Amino acid sequence: MAFELKTKAFAPDSKIPARYTCDGENGSPSLEWESVPPATKSFALISDDPDAPVGTWVHWVVYDIPGSSTSLREGLPPSEVLPDGSKQGLTDFGRPGYGGPCPPPGKPHRYFFKLYALDQVLNLPPRQTKTDLLQAMQGHILAEAEIMGTYERKR
């Protein structure tokens, strides 16, 4: 079975409920994964919106998630370091932690949640950007899994 990312918050390729957006509580959805590659030492997660008017907008960066983890719980705090030692990087909102969908009114935007299984713990300091994380992960990605949801705001 292939490495798989799931959420109970929304069905794949469907609308993300408002509670996980700037129109609601703006809390992170829970994420679960399975069929992890055996050599996995840590995970990293990037969530972004490729449909943003300014180009891809980064909504969440988490890394050094322990290799024994199988989930991220709903509503994680915006702290730089989580209780399990996972670190949160900077979003394009300029702060660590989850920043939910908040597109301008109009067409729906797509929000990708991409989980990477890595062959090492990166041991990067908190507040890394998506670019920093992608560079540090080069040559260490064992597998990738993703889920996509959409969100639109009415005019």
C-alpha cells in the first residue's frame, strides 16, 4: 500500500469547512497518515495555495515531526515548537503555525497538504520557510503523500 495522507475534516478534492479558514476558527485540521516507509526518521508538512493572486501562498510549514507519529491533531497552537518536538516554520502570513484559507472573493482556490517521509531528522531551528525546508529535504525524501481541498469566499 502506498504512503497515504487523510483528514476527517474534509473529503479529498472537496470544500474545506469554514471553521478551518479565516472565516471561522482558523484552526488546523487533523491529519492522519499510514503505510509509512520503514526507514522513516521524521516527517515534514507543507500546505500551500498555488492559486493565490501573488503566486503560491504558504499556509503551514511543520517539520521534525517524529518518525513514530501517525497524525497531527486538530487545532495545533501557533507555537514554534510543539510538545512532541515538531517545529513550525513561517507561513506567508509571517508567523509560525497554521494560517487557514483566506482567498480573495471569487473563484475557489486549491489548498494542498503535502506530507514528506524523510530518512533523517532535519534538526533545523524553528521558523524556517518553505524554501529553506525544501532545500534541507533534498536527497532525504523517501515518499510523499498529499490531500487537496478547496475554498472560496463569496463576493
